[in-house]
Amino acid sequence: MAAAQRRALTLLAVAGVAAIGLAACSARPAATAGDPQAGRPAARPSSSASGAPAGPAPGIHVVTAPTRVHAKGAALADAATRQLLWSRGINTELPIGSIAKVMTALIVIQSGDLDRPIRIPKSVLNYVAKYQGESAGLHPGDIVTARELLEAMLLPSGCDAAYVLALTYGPGMPAFLAKMNATAQRLGMTRTHFTSPDGLPYPTEYSTYSTPHDLISLGMTAMQSPVFASIVGQRFYHLPRSRHHHSYWWDNTNDLIGNYPGADGIKTGYTDAAKHCLLFEARRPGMILIGVVLGSPVTGPDAGAQAAARLLSWGFTLRARPAAQAAAG
């Protein structure tokens, strides 16, 4: 059996324990079962409308905790109500690998002009080789659109595409990094810092970092963009050959897509220090869950997806609190 088929069966087996969630309700403080930071505030309230999990109100009733989730940092929230359902190390700063590309995509999409033609520079080859980053296989001299570069960055996690987008939309790398960090502050991501547009570990393995709280906020914001959501929900993207560029085929590195029922995003990440990371979202009738796992142990290429699937399957078994119980507080 092929490795991809084995991963799909594993994720479907994990998904099989999930029940269909009831209608989402209002937000409630975090349930921190198993959280080493229990007793501390679950998250700093965001000063923006970014969708960060926060705010006391009646919501989903949480009396258990997920099992076999070994990530250093993790969180799961109700995307519709911003209720934080469970977390571990909610405000712990950790390297995030290519999840950084979500912020790069957000800045590009918000800047607009996604149909602008962009010529791939020769310097892209040296950039990927120097930092040994994942590549979408872009050919110097090809002319593609910004939207197509977003496909190349978000699906196969192309650091070459992130590099070209940063140079174009900065313009230049320093200006683009400044935009990334300024946008993080605007979204209330006060424990996040970017030193690359793609999460590559420079100048050190820990220079680009974030927290589960901040990444949930980023994910909620990004998924509000129809362009972003349409890209990260695909299993693959094919760009046919034209007189302006080569033919490209980009597969999604997120093993949840197409394997876990209802999964519709968001982005993988990996470095030696970050281990397996995944910012993810899935929906069932009446419930949309968004979560993140950071620092999942290296047990296989789909370690992040397996941890995410366990979190989601636990989350989809939860139910809304009865109205009388919610009214009683």
C-alpha cells in the first residue's frame, strides 16, 4: 500500500470517532484540561476584530480533554464563536516553520492586484539552495501572477514563491518583513515575530516564532478571505504550460485535506527545531473548529496531521451547553 494511502486510512480512522457537532453558540473562556498553564489567563484579549479566541459567554460544554496529543503547544477553538475549547502552552513562544506563510499570504491578498504579472528572478535559486527550503520548482524567467504564486506558496509550501512575493510586495525583503510584524501587532499577535516570509530558520532556528493563541487569531483572519480559503482547501493545483511559463503541478502538504472529513485548511510547517506544525480548520454541520499544533514529535511525515485529527475528533464530540445551565453560569 502506498504511503499516501496509509496516511489517508490512518486519518480516516482517527476521524471516525468524531460525532456531528450541534449548532454553535456564544463564546466562553478556555477549558485548559491538561494545560500546564492552567490557572493563567487563556489568552490576551485582542484589540482588533481579528477573531482571536477570547470573551466570556455561554458556549460549548467541555468536561473532558483530548488524548494522545503530544505537541509542545496546541489549541482548539470554535471558529464561529471564538470559544477556546482546549489548549496547551497557549502563550508559549515556539518556532512555527512554514505556518509563517499564512501571514505572507494575508499581506499579499490584502495588498491586492493579484493578477499582476511577476517574472521569477534568477536569485530565487540561490535563496532556496542557501537555506535548503521547500521549493515549488519555479523556473527563473517564467512570468506568473501573484495569485498563482500564492498557490505555489500555500500548497507545496514553496519558499521560492514566498521569496518572490516578498520582493514584489515589500517591495524588497526588509520592507515586507516590516509589514509582517506590523500586521501581527495590529492583529493583537503580541507574542509573534517574523524574520523570514516563509519560516526558514534564519538567522536562527528560533528567530521566527509565535504562540497557539496568536496563530488561532491569524488563522481566523486568513480564512475570512475567500481567496485564501479557496487555495488552502484544494488537494492540488495545476497550472498548464503557456508561452509565459512552464507547466506546474502543486500538491497540498496538508494531509488532512481530502482525508479528514470536513477539513478545509490551513497550513503545515516543519523545521528541525519546530518539528511538525499544523494550523488547521474543519467543519461539520453546526460547528467549525480551528486549531493548531506546534512541536509535534517526529513520528512520521504526517505527525502534525494525526495530532490535529485527534484534536478535531475530540472537538466534534462536544455539545452546546443546555440553555438553563448556560443561564445559570
